Amino acid sequence: MKTVEEVQQIIAKIMKEAAKVVVGQEETLKQIIIAILTDNHALLEGAPGLAKTLCVKTIAALMDLKFSRIQGTPDLMPSDITGTYLLEERAGKKEFRFEPGPVFANIILFDEINRAVPRTQSALLEAMQERQVTVGKQTFKLEPPFFVLATQNPIEQEGVNYLPEAQADRFLFKIRTDYPSYTEELDIITKYTEGVEPAKLTSIIKKEHLFAMQSLVREVPVANDLKKYVVDIVNASRNKKDLIEIGASPRASIGLILAAKAHALLAGRKYVSKEDINAMAPAVLRHRVILSFEAERNNLKEDDVIKRLLR
């Protein structure tokens, strides 16, 4: 797989196959795919019942990747994620055996991550950044590819532990899932209330194809003036003190360039345009900026402020 056209065809097939299960949510699916193509993690935020979990499970099945699900609860312990040592008796001798946790998969769905306590949330930090897990004195490498796709509900306020900035920064995107359109909702109730057999998904690509696509993303050229444009945007997030109390880190600049490259590939282009950067900026930046009191007093949201930065 060496051409932009091949990548575009494969993504089109994935989107078409996903539509058998997921009605609407095309933008959510595309952004999940972009995160995977750039070898990054994504945070999905939306009200309950908007198919966040279904989107992640569907993409994992279509890419033939080992899928694992973790349910965020207040009593979830770090060892429930990473794994633990079990004492076993063999040939009359007692010895410890490591039992891997659900983090040892290719795609991890951490459902309702903001319900887990900070100690458990932080257990993912090493896995997300270093692609490894340390339990006791031993370090275990995670098999590539490795992606954490976490969901959170923005409505719930009780029993919720918000992600610390250091961990939120590890996610390339904060994807906002919206309600379906009127027509899409009609399709949803038809599909899921008439006793029809659930669609069987066929995997579209294997791991080696995914690695080739990830390599191709990195090869997409970016003009120097567009690199400066990205740095200008991220710098503006640090300097607009009337709107933003704390701005984005250089990780945002790297993420925005990579996301724009993948977005260009999905559009069938061999180069990055300003439109690619503008399209990806909200998802890359919205979880990396903390609004000032003045911005909140004026009822501005993160996306409103990001639009001002782009202008």
C-alpha cells in the first residue's frame, strides 16, 4: 500500500461497512480513524446513548484488532487494568505468575473514564505514553498497535473525577459526539426495533496494512508557512490571557500537524492545506486549553475561543 488513492479507498470501505451498524456519527468515526492513523489516543465526549462505545467496537472489528473494554467505576483499581501477580503451586513449589490485565490489547475502550478514581486513571499514563506497563519490578511491553479510546459523559456531575491536564494532554483528540438528525434517528429505531439480525462485520484491513498507512501519513508533506501557522495558533492559545488562562503545549502542535496530514489523506490529497489544519484544530485543542474567568463569564465555550484563535 503506497498510494493516497489506496488509503482513500480503504477508508471509504471502512466507513461503508461501519454504516451497517452505526447510523450517522460519520465525523466521530472519521476522527477515531484519524487518531489511529496517527498512532494516537482519543477521548470521546457525549451524552449517553450516542453510540460512542459502538463506534469504537466497530472500528476495532473492521481493523481486525484485539479489543478490550474497561468500565470506569469508583472501585476500579490500577491492578484491574494493568494485571497482577497470582500465587500458584507447580510441582510442589509456589511461584508467582503474571496475569495480564485488559490493557494488553490493541484497542482499549475505557468507558466512562471520568468515573474512575485519579489513582486508576493515572495507571494508564505509562501505557499511553511509553507503550509499556510496570507491575512491581517488572516492565511489560505492549504489543503494537496500541490505542486508548476513552469515553466520558459531560452531563453527570456527581461521582465524577475530571481528567488531570497531564493525562488529557496524552489524547490527540477530544471528539464531541452529537445527537443524530431526525432522519438518522428514524433509521436507528427501524434498525434496532424490528427484530432484524445484527449485521456481521467483515474486517477490511490487517495490522500490516495499518502500519503501512501510519507510515504514509508521516510522509505527507507540510509547507513551512503552514508549520508556522500551526505554531502561531498554539502560541496564541498561550498569549490570549483575556480568553485562555492556560494554553496548549508543544504536544498540541505535533498533534495538529499529524492530524492535518491524516485528514488530507482521507480527502485524497498528497499535501496538507490550511483547511485540514482548521478542520482538526477544535478536536486537538478543546481539551488542552483552560478558559479564563472572563471567557466563562461571557458564556464562551472552548470551541468558540478556538474559532477566534483561527481568525
